[in-house]
Amino acid sequence: MDPQSEAQTVIKGIVSEMAREVQSKDAKFSLIILPTESDIIEYQTEDSYKKSWDEMTAFICSDGIICYDLMEDFSQISTEQLDTGNDGTHYGPKTNALIANYIIKHLYK
């Protein structure tokens, strides 16, 4: 997750353009950053991954982009509390409830 990588630069460009489009309509733009279960595990256990994640989000969320990185919230709980849907690749109902609560918490800070 090198902030100087082409992928990160492209993502930053897309996010910046989305923000400009939304703001041109007199609306507010914000970005929710939702980690995967494997992201959470690595963030909790690997200092180098944590550093890379934090650098990536700082880069994406620069230049006035309002971001809500849910990694900090998810890193405070055990991944055993996470569930997945029937296909096993998407978060399930319990995790989606956590996501909703985390977003509400950030919006009303």
C-alpha cells in the first residue's frame, strides 16, 4: 500500500473527482474506508501493515477529503465478532450492524 504507487494515485484521483462532483451540487462528500477481515488481522498484528494502512488513508484523505476510516474501530474488537453472509465473502448481519454503529458514531462526533 505505497501511497506513491500508481494504484493509490489513481484511487486518490477518483476520490478527488467524486468529491468535486458532489461539492459542485452544494452537497457534502465523505468517504467511508471499510477494511476487510484480513486487513483488520494484519493491522492488529503487523506493525509494518499498520504503518502502510495509516499512510494510505492519510494520502487518500488529504486535500480536504472527509474520511471515516473504520479500521480504528474494527481494530478494537476481536475478529471473532465478525460474521459473513451466505457467500462467505461479504460481511454478515452482525458485522453490518457494527459498521452502521461505527458510521453513526463518526457522523455525530
